[in-house]
Amino acid sequence: MKMRVYLTYNADNIRKPLIWQLGHDFELVTNIRTADVKEHMGLVALELEGKGEVIDAGIRWLESEGVHVEPIEQNVVEG
């Protein structure tokens, strides 16, 4: 399954390698589609590929790290 989401980072988590950790710890393929990262905030359009329940767990983890996660409209690319 593939899903696209927007990640919004704040000053507290902008420098953490969260996308790398997400792919490593949750066995997800991550693909950055676009990003606008500044010193105090960041917006990333990210494509996630993996099992649906693993994607859900990864999103919950990102949110626990303080990242705002919002699905992109028509986010299921393939199932």
C-alpha cells in the first residue's frame, strides 16, 4: 500500500532524522515528494509504502514525536 501525507515540523523536531528513523524502525519505504524546510519549521510531502497497519503505526509514532501528520487528498496511490 502507498499513502501520501504532509508532515509539519516545528522548531523542536526540525533537526531530528525522523523520516530516516520511520523507514528504519517501521520497515517502510519513504519517498520525499517535496519539502520546504526552514530553521524553525518544515513542511514535507512524504509517500509511505508498506503494510497498512505498519503505516498507521508509523504515523502514530510521528505524531508522538510532535510532527503534525495530515493525509494528502486521494492519498491511496495503490493498494
